[in-house]
Amino acid sequence: MGGGASKKKCNETCGPLPARKPDVDMILLGAPSVGKSTIFRQMKLLFRNGLTTKERTRLTFELRQNLLLSILKLDEIGLTMGFFIEDEEVEEAITRLKMAVTDYDYDERDDENAVENQGLQNESVVDPNAERLQELEFPSEDVMQVFKDPTIQKVYQHVISGTFELDQSDSAGREIVQEALPYVLRNIERIIDPEMIPSDDDCLHLRRMTTGVEKITYSVTLKNTGKYSSSLLCMCTDIGGQAQEQTKWEVHSKTADLIVFVASLADFDRILPDGSNSFTMQLQLLNQVICAPCFYHCNVIVLLNKQDILIEKLKTKNLADYIEDFGGSTKVEDAVMYVQEKCQIMLEQDAEKCTNGSRQVQTVTTCALDSNMVENVLIGALSAATCSAISSFGLFG
């Protein structure tokens, strides 16, 4: 892994550790757009009594930006398909929407987690984003005028029916179209409402690129774990998956005892701009994490996210057509077994260097949008992390 930032810089960014040492210190890692931040938000919703006022302010900015980007993406796709808008007023509205997108950039410096990490947890601290949101007038009429245009509606039907697929190299566009667009356009009238208060579901469905470092602490009472039935103090650090963010991983490895590595097996058919397979690249990244000396002391949970998308894709596609050394069938179980075998090979190759003889890497499928599933998986991971043998917890058998 890269050299990363200095410890001093980490403390300035992430803030001091809580007075009590966490029972479990975990770090969320993985490639971009695999669902790490959704898992992180689930932790807030499941274990921290929901979202704060400032976090909901941020959600309002981001949901509305997701909506604007989705509308503009439909216009872009329409041009690609040879569909042209005939109404000049709609064209003018699109121009105004393009100008409005940047108004809904959120100032990361005033993010709720940044305030918390600086030790400033007082809700009375002035939130400049909330003041700016009140001053902004969302272009609701322009949004609805463009969305209701017959050409845009025709494109929208092509997109949601799956008859149009973006170029493989347009990773940002694919994430908008596949994940943000269906949700925000189903909820368009609620999102443009000036009185909208973002819901927990909104929190899970919005899409944004994680930059920098976010850190939260929370307590969890474990279930069916024998002597570990008391409340655990947990700390989780979420770091972006882009190459420039990966240089920060080593810095946060020093205190971590559990790595939650998120991968998207549903990306098995996605080809990256350099021609490589997205999931193969994710396995290579996992190998770097497992074999990095700074992580030798950490147990690893591999979350194969987007299980719901994987199941749908396997109805018409075969993993073996995209991953050369995959010899299984079109069953999800075979896909999981393939990853488990890969992890075992990684461990065996690095066994002599590993200082923790009982170190384990376990794999489980999940859907980050399914709160019940994520809760079970996270409690399983935390239970395992506090036991001498990680495989003793039934979820990961």
C-alpha cells in the first residue's frame, strides 16, 4: 500500500480517538462504487439513532444534485440515441439545469462527521450549508418541464427497461443510471418539494463519490455471543476507494483490528477503461490488502455487495464468460465459493509473513440497501472480531 499521510495529518483530519479505547476498530475498504459508503450510512441508521439535522441537510443537497444529474443524463443519452428535443423552452430549461448543478455541491468541510471528528458535537454550531440551502431556489419548474417532455420520457423508458446500456467506459454515468436515476425519478415530486425532509431510505439510495475520511463511533449489543453479550464500543473509518484515497489506507491500519472489504460481484461483466475486468481488479485490490504488512494483524470480512443485482444478472449471463478461471455454474453460491477459494490462496501465499496465526478472511454476500441483512452481517462481523476464532459465528461458517 502507499506511504499515506502522516499521523499528524490523520489526527487533524479525523480528530482524536474517543477517551475509551474502542472494543472493535474497523476500517471500510474497497474499490470505488462498490457500496462502502452505503454500508457506512447503514451503521449510522442502525446503531446511532438515525441521522442528525446536519446530515439531513447534506442529504437534501445531494438528493437534489442526483436528481439534476439524472435529468441531464437522460438528455445526454437521448442525443446518443438520436432523439432530439423539439421544444425550445425545454432546451432553455436544460441549460438552466446545467447551471444549477454546481449550486448543490456540498461543502465537505462542514460535514457532520467532520464536525464530530473535530470534537465539536454541539448541534447549535452554525451550519452554513443549512443557511445556503434556505437561500437557494431549486428549479422545480424546469425539472418537471424537462422530465415531462415526450423525448425525455421516451429515453427514460428505454433506460428503466434496460433496452439502452451506457458505454462501459462511462463509470460515473453507469452509476447514475443504474442506481441514482431510478430512485430519484420515482420520487421526483417529493424531492422537489421545498418542504422535503430526507428519509432514511433517501440516505441509502443517494450516490456520491467518497473523498477524504469519515469516522464514527457507536455501541452495539451483540446477540448470542456467550461472554461477549455486553455492549461493544465500535469505531469505523470509511475511506474513498479512488487511487488517491488508497494512499491513506496504511495510515488507518495501525489501530484497526478488523477490515471490512466491500466488493461488488455484480460488476463481473463490467469492463474498465483500461480493458480490465472490474471484479478481477477488485480481487487484485483485495490481494494487496491481505498481503500488505500493515494489515497482517487484522481479520478480514469480505462483503460481496449488490447481491440483488448479481442474482438478476445471473439469469441471463454466466460468470465464466467474463472471468477466465471461473469454473462454476450460474448459481450465486458458486460465485461466493470462487471468491472464498481466491481468499484462501491469498492467505496461504502470505502465511509465513503473517504475525497472527489465527487470522481469518471470511466471505459473505449482502445487499447494502437491505437494512435487516446488513444488520445481521455487521453484528456477525463484530461478534467474530471479538472471538478468538472468527469462524465460530454461524453467519460465516
